[in-house]
Amino acid sequence: MDEDAKSASLVLLRFVTDKEAKLRYGAKLRASMQASISRGEEPSGYRVEWILQTVSDIFTWLGTRAAEFNAKHPQDRVSADDFSDILATASARLKKSRKP
């Protein structure tokens, strides 16, 4: 293998295995999506598709959990505000886990 091919292989290997580089790339894509939204545009791409699918999955899961709660506690009922509390609590925990 010549030196150029070896160098290219090392660069590719680093790109594939460098977690920090991948996180920086993800942050760059997130910033681009947020800029699109602030301009009134609808962002697109695989990250947007993943986010929307994940949101759908979360709503399905929350609906299941709400049905379980409602069946277990017939005197009570889950509301949209309860879902907001769940998501706010999860968001706060995520933010707390990122701090050094």
C-alpha cells in the first residue's frame, strides 16, 4: 500500500471511530436545522426523519403508559399536562446529565 492510500485509510479510520468528531458533526447538523427553523423553513434530512419517527414512537409509548395508569387507577386519569410533566422531567434530567 502506498503512503497516500495509507494516509487516506488512517483518515477514514479516524472518521469512523472518532466519537468526538461524530458529536461535532451532529452538533453542526443540529445548528443547521435550528437555523432553518429560525428562518421559517422546514428542515429535512435523515436527522429530521429520525426525530419525527422517535417523537411518534414516544407518543405511542406515552399512550400505552397512560392506558396502563388509567386502568390501574380508575379514580384518576392521565392528561396532556401529565405528558408535559413527563417530558419536562426527562428534559431536565438530560440537561443535568450533560453537566461536568
